[in-house]
Amino acid sequence: MKQKIYILGVIAAIIISTGAILKVNHWPAAAILLVTGTMILVLLFFPAALINNYKAEGNSQNKLLYIVTFITCFVVFTAMLYKIMHWPHAGIALLIALPFPYIVFLPVFLTVTSKNKNFNIYNTVFVLLLLTLNSVFSALLSLNVSRDTIVDSFNISRNYNNIEAAMVQKPIIGKESAVNIKIDEILKIANNYRDLILKHEGMTSEQWKNNPETLVKAESPNIAASVLADNGEMTPGMKLDKAITELIDLMKQTKGFEDTAKALPSILDLDEEKGKDDAVNFYNRNIFVPLSWALIYLDGLEANLKMIKVSVSLD
């Protein structure tokens, strides 16, 4: 029985460690491994180990300690998982989990062990050390550097959406010009891309614009590209990149747009070397990225194109 428990613990540790490595590098399957490993650890390994040790000890007086130990492990590891995965209410969960071992577990531990004259004091020291390590790790999670980056990206999205809203209020002169028609074509493609991605994530465009923080898988890479591929973009970005290339070529050939055509690769965050020729690379650069940034790049593309329309109309 002990051997099986040890093997279960090793498996859980390997899965969690691998998931953590994938998470740090924003690689696929990180979430699956972290959730699976934590569930194995909390729901299988800890109960099995505690039950086995309780039966071996044969002391029913310590039953409360075993129960509290499991509850503490469940609360702490679940809160950490919530924080690492950036799930809703993770901050509240961590605020509960951080003092929980000291308020609930430690008093029970000290009360139960104080009644046992043969209890080794080093075990108490070891438990206190583990609690200290738990506090340090929880504090590191609270720093939340990665999440701060995502929050900053949401603010960028809001700025883009505010710019778009302002551009809509401006009258567009020469609306039927070839350049404006091509810009409208790109805007339609970008809007369609964003709607498909948001629909896959259970959100609407309005929810994204008003409250982007509700995006659950903000850090997950390649979701946007996968969704678009499943919806007909089998040749990645051909439709979008082709339309942008045509816009650049059209501007080069249209009087008064030559300077804008030269600046467009930089404005739209294209691969500038390719943008000078005939093969822009907006899609590969800006869609095969974490989900939040793919949506933000599409917002930026729309905002910048609308600004170009307005600036041209005012000249």
C-alpha cells in the first residue's frame, strides 16, 4: 500500500512540475497538467497517505488532526491553483488560504501533539518550517507579475476601443474612395476574426470592450489561431494579410497616399522587411500569441485603420 501511495505522490509531483515549466513558458497543455496534477495530489495522494498513516498509528485521539490536515492541504493547494491559473476570485481564495494553516491547522496540531509525551519536537519544527515556506510561496504568487502584464494589456485594449469610438463620431469624407473601401474590407475581416474568437470563449464584442478582465484564458497561446483555422482560415492569415498587402499597394499607386503607404507597415506592426515587398505578416506575428494579445492586436489594427481614414478625410 505504501509503495502505491509513494508512486502516486511521485506521479503528481512530476505532472505539477511539468505543468509549471509549461506555464512559465506559456506553452500548450500547461493548464491541463497543473489541474490534473493538483487534483491527483489533493484528492488522491493526500487522503490515501493520511488514511494509511492513521490506520498504522492506531490512535483515534489524533483523528481531528488528520481531518484538519487534509482540509488545510485542500484549501492551500486549491487557492494556489486558482492563483496560478488566474481564475476568478483567486485573490480571495489566496487571502483565505494564507492564514488558514496558522488559524486552523496550527492550533489543532499543537493541542493534539502536546498530549503525546513521546512526540518528537523536531516534527513541530518541521511543520513550522513548512508553514513558513507556504507563506513565502503564497507571497510570491501575490506578486502576480504575469497577471499585471495581462491587466496592462487590457488597458491598452480599452484605449484602442476608446479611439475607435471617437473615430466613429468623425465624418468620413470621400467614403467611396478605393482606399477607404479597402480599409473597410480589412475592418470587416478583423471584426469577423474577433467575433469568432470571442464566441469560442463565450463572450460578445460588447463584453470584451466593456470588461476584458472576464476573459478566462487570457494567457493561453495559439487559441486565436486554432479558432480561426477551425472556421475556415486553413491557410493562416491569407485573407487578412492579402487584404493588407493590397491596401499598401493601392496606397502606393494613389496620389497623396505614398507617404502613408511607406509608414503603414510600422503603424500596423507588420514585419517591416516583408511589408516593403508584397508579403506582409500581420497574422503570424499577432495571432499566434497569448489570447489577450491576439484580440488586442486586432483592436489596434482597427483603431489605426480608422485613424487613417479620418486623417485622410481631414486633409
